[in-house]
Amino acid sequence: MTRYIVQRIISLIPIIFGVSFLVFLILAFVPGDPAQVVAGMDASSEEVEHVRKALGLDRPLYVQYGIFLANAAQGDFGRSIRSRRPVLEEVASRLPYTVALALAALAVAVGIGLPAGILSAIKRYTIWDNIAMVVAVLGVSTPGFWLGLMFIIFFSVQLGWLPTSGADSWRHYILPAVSLGMASGAMIARQTRSAMLDIIGQDYIRTARAKGFSERVVIVRHALKNALIPVVTIIGLRLGTLLGGSVVIEMVFAWPGLGRLLVESIGFRDFPMVQVGILLLACGFLLANLLVDILYVYLDPRIRYG
């Protein structure tokens, strides 16, 4: 198992290099001149050129990318074009807020989706099944930013129960976490229902019932445990998606996370900040997939990695 984990981590290295190269290439062709932004719109062409040389933007792209890789290998990811602070320092101050929001949204998604999927499976073709699936379809179809705006209007503006922005207390997490987690909860509910229906019809489930086990024991200990592998897969994928998908929600709720920092950095053509931020989000997605593979072994002892 340890050997497999080490091999997987090593295999992530070329993927991270590929992501960094693609991001660097895409940013190079984004309209706008970072040097002009730094120098100011009223700066002369000489001043802009001076800033461009100071930032190293006058060099060929392959030279700029090589310098970035050489510095990154030493832990230096450059300085923000906008604030002139180390990129890693600014990203480190924002990343915990994004991770916390993604985990809170995942907790909401699992808390809603797993029970709804189980209920829908054991009450198949009943009114409860229909309600759960209709809500799941609405959850997948409703944009998170629209849902967040509706929550703000109702719970914050009209009722005054919850704050509209910030991250100072647990109350600030409720609206953004629910807004971000609803779509994932709907997907988890549908996957749980499908997996449970496949398991409930198996012979060993009928045998467990014939032995006199209570329905709760049959569902939780026998059916749910064996249905968790596809559910855990979708949960792991959604965790990676939530890390990157929090960008819009962070803007709606003025959340001080990495997603909001990326949007602001794109507006200022702060390419070093954008590149490092996207790299971190990509690494988060890859690590979530690795965690899912590791959980497979504990959910099903028959699974072995060579």
C-alpha cells in the first residue's frame, strides 16, 4: 500500500508540470499588459517598458517559464505584480478559508445527499422517492450563485438571521456552504440511490433479512457499506470540484478565500498569483482522487494495490 501511494504521488509530478505549462501558456495570450497595469494607465511608453523589464516580461516565454520552474524548485513562486508581496505568502493566507468552505460544503452535501439517497432507495417508487429525485434534479440544475443571492435576500436582508459576507464565525459559513454544497448533495443523492438499488436486490441482502436481522442492520451494515465505493468516488470528485468551484460563491459572499483572490488577480493581470493559485487548486483535486483510492481499501478488504 505504501509503495502504491508513493508511486501515485510520483505520477502526479508530470501532471502538475503539465498544468503549470498550460496555465502559463494561456496567461501569456490573455489580453492586457501587466506592465501597463503596474505602471498606471497614464504612464509613458518608457515607464511601461521599464516596468516590463523589471518584471522580466520582455524575455521570451520559454525563458520566463524556465525561470519560474527554477525558482519554484527553491520554494520561490515570485512576487505579486499588484502588491509586490511574495505570492506564496498571500496564497497561504487565503487558502485555509477556501479549504474550510469546501469541507463545510462537502459536509452539507454528504449530510443531505446520503440520507436522501438511502431513503429514496428503500422507499422506491413512493412519494418519498419522487420528492427526493425532484429535489435532486433541481439541486443539480440550480446555479450556485443564483441560490446564494436568493439566500442573501431571504435569510439576510428580509429575515436578518445570517450575515451576508465575511468569515468571522460559524454563522458566516452557513449560507455559502449550503449554496456551494447543494449541487454536490443532489449528485451524491442520485449516486447513492443507484448504488443502493443495485445492492438491495442481491442474494446476501435477502439472506440477511431471512436470518431475522432488523431492517436498520440490513440497510446500514450490509447494504450501505457495500454501496459506498461508487458513492465515495463521487464524493472525492466533488471535493476537488468544490475547491475550484468556490470561486463564484466566494465572490457572491465576499469570502476571503483563494477563489476571490484569483478573480481579483485576473482583473489586475497578476499572472504569478493566478498561476500559483490554479496550481494549488489542481493539486487539491489530484490529492482528493488519491485519498479516494486509499479509502477503497478500507471499504472493501478485497481490493489490493500492487
